[in-house]
Amino acid sequence: MLPKEKLARINALAKKAKESRLTEEEAKEQSSLRREYLETFRSSMLNTLKGVTIVDPKGNDVTPKKLKDLQDKNRLH
């Protein structure tokens, strides 16, 4: 999770971009902050998925093979 200060800065830059034009430096900062946000989000989502098991109504484990492989790989480390 990104610190609140960085999230606030992302939002401030987005608001400014809607109201006027960002300077070149602000646009670079916005791009960097967005990239960092997406990396953090993807990492968090992947960690969440590593703990998921999908079960059908009959109680059978129907977790996709790709996810099971990822979970097995994670257990080895």
C-alpha cells in the first residue's frame, strides 16, 4: 500500500491536470507515482490470489492449474 501522502499527491496532480495543464516536471512525477501505485497494487493482488482456493458448489477444489502452480512455487520459497 502506498503511503497516504503519495496517494494524496497522485490525486492532487490528477485534479490539476483536469483543471489546467501540468508542467513537464509534474507530468513526470505523476507518471512515476502512477507506475509505483500500479506495481504496489499488482503485488498486493498477486499476494491475495496466492491464498485463494476456488471451490465449486459440490465442494470440489476447482482452483485453476496456473494459480495452483503459482501457489506451489510460492510454498517452495
